[in-house]
Amino acid sequence: MSFLAIVSAKGSPGVSTFALAATLSVPSAAAATGGTNAEGPRGPVLLAECDPAGGSLLAGYLSRYDLPTDRGVLPLASAALRGSAVQELPGLLIDLDNHKGERLALPGLTDPAQGASLAPAWAAIGEFLAALSRAGWTVIADCGRLASGFPPWPLLRQADAVLLGVRPTSLATISPAVPALAQLRRELPVADGTLALLPIGGGISARELSRHLMAPVAAEVAWDTRTAAALGGKGRGRRRGALMRTAARAVQATQALIVSDRAARLQLPALPSGVIA
């Protein structure tokens, strides 16, 4: 299906909350007739916490559960470097949906000091997640802030789309996106993937945001404080609220944008006038 990586410039625009909301609300394998679509088998939705500064799932949304401590991105990194990631992956995941195997999570680091140790493995992890997407999985990677000391650039280069999450409440809140976009454009091959903005919460319109930052907007995500708190492990939220609905639509809109961008890149140049094809 697709491999989406979400990042932020600085602050807390809600990227991790969006990633979890999308994982829980995007149509899964069971939503497709017979678990298939026109492109072949439809696989699970996977949330991969790839933030070098540490993940939030275990301390937040999953904090009420007594879970094994040997699962997540750190053991996957070792398995990917050994070439055994495919065999070991099932034992490294957490099922978010009552053991249906449709919505899965790969927990992130629990200690930010481990971020540097993952640097040699980001390329292998990225290649593995990209292979899962080609096999029909929808992979949503929460890659944290670009301002962290060890951004996972090799992984980001493998993604079908990189979304820069922003809070569009004012020019002040979107200004950090300017250097972040410049850095993303330097580091990522423009011809290989989609780079777009992901505004989270209301404020500046998508059209104005795109004009100010000179980048496309993939989709707009509504913010629901109650549901966001529940996704952080505090209280109960509305699984059918605006945050969940718009997060699912944002993934679908990004997938459509990826297809459109690929078609544009493959489009042949126009023939000179007078030349017959």
C-alpha cells in the first residue's frame, strides 16, 4: 500500500497523536472485500515509532497493559542488520485491535540515549518497512522532530511520502517549518518521494499555508482535545470524532497524492509541434 513518514520541525504539533489516530482509524484488511483490492492483498496497518528521541506508546496509550519489554524498534534494528527481520517481526509487534492482526504497533525507544545506537540501522529498517508497504501493508512511521540530534534520514529516504506536521494557528507557529522544509529538500531525493505539509488543528487555511511555505498540503487534520488525551493514555475519547475521521482521510489523501506524483514523474515530455508520434 504505502509507507508514510511523519516528522515535525520543533515543538509538539500533534504528530504522534495523529500517527496513532490514523493507525486506529484507517481502513484495515477487514474493510476490503475478502481482504483484497485491485492491487492485490491488503495487509495490516502498522505504526512504527521511529523517533530517535523515544516513543510515547508504551508510556501513554498502552500504559494500562502489562506488555513484554522485548518488543519494538530496537530489537527490529538488530534483526534487520542480521537479515532476519521478516522471521522475527511477528514477535516484535503489539496488536492494537484485540488480537485481530490488522492494526499493529512497533514501539519506539524507551531511553533517548539509545537514539545514537540506532543510526547504523535506519537504512535497514527503512528498507524493511518499504518492503512491507510493497507487500500490501500501510506503514505509518512517527519519526519525531527534525531538531533531534539523530534524525533517521536513511529511513525517510525510503518512504513514499514524508509529511511535515505543523500547527497552523499563526505565522509564528508555522515559521519553524521554513528551515525544516529546506532541510528536507536538501536531504531527500526530490524525484523519489512526495513531500507535503500536514496541518493539525485549525487556523491558517490550507491554501494560505501552501502559499506561505511553498509546499503542497496533503490534508487537514482536525484537533479534538478529549480524543487526543485518550490517545495519550488519559481518559476515554471519541473513536468516531473529528480527529479520528480526518486522520483516516489524511492517510487516504496522501496515498492519492503519492499516486499523482508518481504519474507526473513518469509523464513523458511533450513532443515538439509538427512531430507525429
